[in-house]
Amino acid sequence: MTTISNYSQKRFSFALFFLLFYLAWTLRGTVLYSVLDSSFSSESARIVFSNLVKILLWLIPALIYVMRIDRGNPWKVLRINTPLDWRGVQIAELASLIFFLATFTLEYFIRGRTLLPLIHATPLAMLKELAVVFLSPVTEEIFFRGLVLSKFLENHWLPIANILQSLLFTAVHWPNWIWTQGLTSNLIILSISIFVLGLLLGWIAFRTNSIWPAIGIHILNNFLAAFLG
């Protein structure tokens, strides 16, 4: 009876935690996004501010939740310092290559976009873009493929847990998208893209036993996407 009670309490605690996180992030991505982000005259300052907010709302709560609520080791639970499965890394590299080839092929045939801007970009422009996209994937991976996926794996086998975390990962992007772009058909395309990416990153984190390969692929994805044109 005590075991069942503890199990239910842990599920309720995480559901409440995620709901509060989602509400906070919705507020940040809508009203506060318009009020605060537009106040920066410098794009660099806006990016720094955005990353600091993400650390505050994504990274720190994930660490606190594992330590204070689950009483666990965050470095292990979030796969931050777990040993790499090198066979999994090799398989993840192949899966990622297939993903990128399929993605950019579809981008070309459906929307006519290519990576030609990347080919013509200067090294300085590449470094600047890398600096822009570097931190956000770190916080997103630790939160979703670290915390959220680990919590779902407590109660579900991998395919179900991976689908659930990817659905939530997609949903967390909606408030800002809808606020800034409205309910358009592009929302469907973006949602499918993010959902598939989330599935890949969740599988990579599980298969490699580490959050770092997923972080690397996520950074690469955002970097390449920034040069699509």
C-alpha cells in the first residue's frame, strides 16, 4: 500500500511540476516575450537574456527537482556524467545522418530551401550563429531527454516514453509560435518537424546512455536550420 502511495505521489509531483513549468514558459513565450524581448536594442543582448531565462526556467528547476523531489543524483538521472555507450554512439551517428539527409531533401522538394547560404557564409558568420544556437539545446536536452524522458521511463517502455516526451517537447513550442505567427498551416509543419526531432533525440539519449550526443545533434540541427534559405 505504501509503495502504491509513493508511486502515485511521484507521478502527481512530476505532473504538477511540469504543469507549473509549462505555465511559466507560456507566460514567458507570450506576454513577457513581447514586453521584455522587444525592449532590447541589441540582438546580442536579447539572445543573452533569452538564454539566461532558459537556464532559470529549464535547467535549474530540472536539477532541483531531481535533488529535492526525487532525492536522486542529477548527474546520473539526467545522463550528464553517465558512461557513453560507444556502440550506441555509432548507431546514433548513422541515424542522425539519415535524419539530416531526409530533412534537407524534403526542405528542397517541398519548400525549395537549401543550405547554399551556409556554403557562402564566412567563418565569422558561422561562429556567430554557432554562439547563438549553442546554449538553448543544452537546456532543452537536459530538461526533456534528461528529466522528462527519465520520468516517463519509470512507468513506460521506451517507445511510449519517447513519444510522450516528444509530444510535450512539441507542445512547449506552441505558445510562442501561436503568439508570434498565429494559427497557420506552418504550425503543423513546424510541429511535425519538432516532434520527429524530439523522437530522434530521445532515442539517441537512451541508446548512447548520455545526454551529450543528443545535445550535439540538437546544436547541429539548429545551426544548419539557421542557414536554410
